[in-house]
Amino acid sequence: MEFKLERDLVFLDLESTGLNVVRDRILQIAMAKYFKDGRAPEELSMLINPGIPISEEAMQVHGILPKDVANKPTFQQVAQKIYDFIGNADLAGYNSNRFDIPMLMEEFARVGMEFSMEKRRTIDVQRIFYKMEPRTLKAAMQFYCNREMEDAHDALADVRATVDVFKGQLQRYRGVDYFDEDGNKATSPIVNDVQALHDFTNDTRFVDATQKMRYDTDGKVVFNFGKYAGQAVGETLSRDKQYYNWILNKEFSSQVKQLVKKLLKEYEQNNAR
């Protein structure tokens, strides 16, 4: 099956030192790029020296040991190569909206590169699976592809499995309606269209992956935490610059920091007229 693309689409998977997208680091990154012009997809996979210890729990999952990455390049050394490979592509992965993409953004921010998500669409294959058939990636492979998954938790093997599962989902759910927990119906939501799948797999209530900001009933971006919960972000930060500086200097994700800068700037520009 060929994907119907208006823009290149990159599937990605990360293995890391742990599960904290802000504190932990990438150990391995693998990507498969599908081109809108239909040419053969390209793959990129590399091990990365994280510069920090690998947690025991993480090693038990992916099996990457300190000696495996001791002589590998740091993220700073490969950041431009990764950035160029992705280009302006849309992104897809398995649990990528909540883990892989935010962690990759943190790594770019750490080396002084801004990886903007503003014009990118994302497809989280796990969200399709969990909404339609709540299981694991290994079970998804069996369910959609009728075969066992090999080399689980090797990043490139996971990327290839995710691509196969995604193709299986597009075939299995063609013409199938979705009903949410409140009984609301979505007519045939799983279609070979990036925008439609972006809309289906993203929780549109929240603005960022860590859910620090959300949309209110009027469509305004408001805080979803702390003393200003429910209050408009741009207006609040314009009034309380100390809170703005606190966010920029605390352990918030780079996505949150990008957004507060943008929302403050937009608010002050609109109210300076």
C-alpha cells in the first residue's frame, strides 16, 4: 500500500536512558522517511552517546549498555544530520506524541536548535491502536499482520513494525466507524490521509505533549496547572513577567517554552495596536 502524502512523512522511534522526556537522553534513534513523490523510502539508524547514566530499568527493556554507546557520537555531533533527514516532514510513530517527539525536541533545544512543530502534522499509531484495539505493539503486529514481532525494542525493528502495523490498520479499518466512551460516532475515521489521522490521533483539548496548556471552551489557550490554571496564557504572562521568566528557567519542556514565548509575543503585538 502506498501512502497518500501531501508532504514527506517520517516514522521514528527512540531508545533512551529513561522515560523522563526532559531529563533523560536518546541512546538510539531510527527513522524511515516516506516521500510524497512516491520514491523508495529511506532509513536512518544510529546509536548515540547520551553523556549521562542509563537507568537499570531502561537497560532491561532495550538491552543497550554503556559500553555499546561509549564510543558513539553525542547528539550534538549528529543533530544536524537528524534535522536534515527529517526536513519539513510530518511525523509518525508509536506513542510518539507523548514520548519520542517531545524527547527529540528537548535534545535539539539542548544543543541550541529549535525543532518547531507548528506546521507539522503527527500520527500516533498507538493512538489508533488504543482507540480501536487496546493492545501492545507486539500484539498489534500479531493482530494486524498475523505474524510474530522479532527484535522488539531495537529502534529500527520497532520502526519497521510500526510501519507494517499502520498499513494493517489502514486496511482493517477502511469503512469502520468509531464510537467514543460517550457514544459519539466518527464515521470511517481511519483513512489514508495524514490530516484526518492527525486529527484522530491527537487530543485536541491540549496544546502541548505534557498537557501544561489546553484550549478553553472559547478556543483560547489557558494554563492547565498551577495558580493560573484556567487563565489565558498570553494575557497572564504579559501581566506577570516574573511567572514568564520562572517558566523559562524551570524544568518545563522546550515545547512549553516555545509556546509561552509565542503566545506572549502574539498577545502583546495584538494589544499594542
